[in-house]
Amino acid sequence: MSHRTVPFSFSNDRGQTLAGLLELPAAPPLFYGVYAPCFTCTRESHAAHKVCRALTNCNVAMLRFDLTGLGASEGNFAETSFSTRILDIVAACRAVEKEYAAPKLLIGHSISGTAALAAASQVPSLQAVATLGAPADPRHVVNGLRRHDLVKISGDMAEMTVTGRKYTVKKAMVDDMETYDMAGAMAALKKRLFIFHAPHDDIVPFHNAADIRSRAVCDAEILPLSEGATHLLERGDEDAAFIAETLACWFGQHLE
């Protein structure tokens, strides 16, 4: 019997239904985990699909889901913020705990990796957090966009151009990203931290991995992906396999 992919929907703290897919291995899972996709990515993104599928091959059950206003989830993306992203991640973890078992692993890609760092302290069952191509601080994202004139504010709305695509959001999203206390969030992070990053990431530069590590008060490790890895993991499956095998190996020695 092969693995199964089953629909898994749940409500966030604002009563909106978020759509997810639960990847279940053929055998009873060793543990459950949650994967949060990148800024405007969905549960069907290259990275989400590849990493979660690779983990099911290691006998781990993984939920990958669409954040508010993205993919098949309810809500308006323009009205979300960095803080609501954190709340969505916490809601996903609590939903898995309610229906299956308390999750042991949280993975966040890109800005959702940054959000995962902040969300982790609200999920006591987690033993490890993994970031994938994550900015060290949400304000770094806004600063980078501003340097290239990719953020335009008009009244209470903002237009952000991310990877060549324009998104209209509330100015409050930009404000939240610029003022969120990531130093405080990192000080509260007491889980094992894995920092995966492509050495030549042209969207979130590799130095962000070192910046995350420098702020960590927990046991943290930087794990470079392959030389050809991209931010979105479009090329092959080797990096997803590396991520899954690294995490599965650690859990094999530390699973509670």
C-alpha cells in the first residue's frame, strides 16, 4: 500500500476555513508535522509537494495547507498580515492535534519560515522547527522591496511586487512586517532549529541563514542545500530528500 493524500480543512482564529492536504505514509506515522508554504505559494507549490512527499517516504505524516486568501482557502489575502500568518500556522498545528496527534515538526518556507519561528512557542508539542529559504526578519523583506522600488503605498493600501508579480494588500501588512518583534520571538524559541537555505538563493540571500542562527538561543544548525538549488526548489527532488532525511534522522534519535 502506498502513501495517501487526504483533504484536511480547518478553521483559523477568524473563523475562516483553510484548505489543506494531509500526506499519510503507508505505515502508521512516526509522528505528524505541519508545512507552511511561502508568501503567495499554495499547498501545491513545488517545495510543499516535494518536501512533504519526501517526509512521508520517511514515515512522517505532513499537513500542507493554503494560508488565508490563497489557493482554496477562504479570506482575502489583501487583508492578511505577518501576524495573521503566524495565527494560521498555529491553527494548523492545533487542528492536527485535535484530529490526529500533536505535531512534533513545523516547517516554514520563505516568509512562512520566519512566521514559523514566531509561531513555534505557541505550540508546546513541537520538538523541532525547520526554515527553508527564510528571511531573518520580515522587515528585511520590506526593506529589500523598498530598495528596488517594489513597494508603493497609496492611502491605506499598498502594492507589492514579489518575484515579478504584483499584489495589492493593506498598508497594515507592510507596517506589521516592519515592526514585528522578531528578536523577542527568537528569544522565546526553545525548539531544535534546522535552517535550510540554497547557497545561491536569488530571492532571499544566504546571509539570512546566518542572521537567524545568530539570533537563536536554542540549538540551531545551518544546512546549505545543493549548489543548484533555487528558492522554490523547482529543480529535481534531491534537496527535498536531503531535508526529509536530515529531519527524520534527528527525530530517529530524539523522538519523544
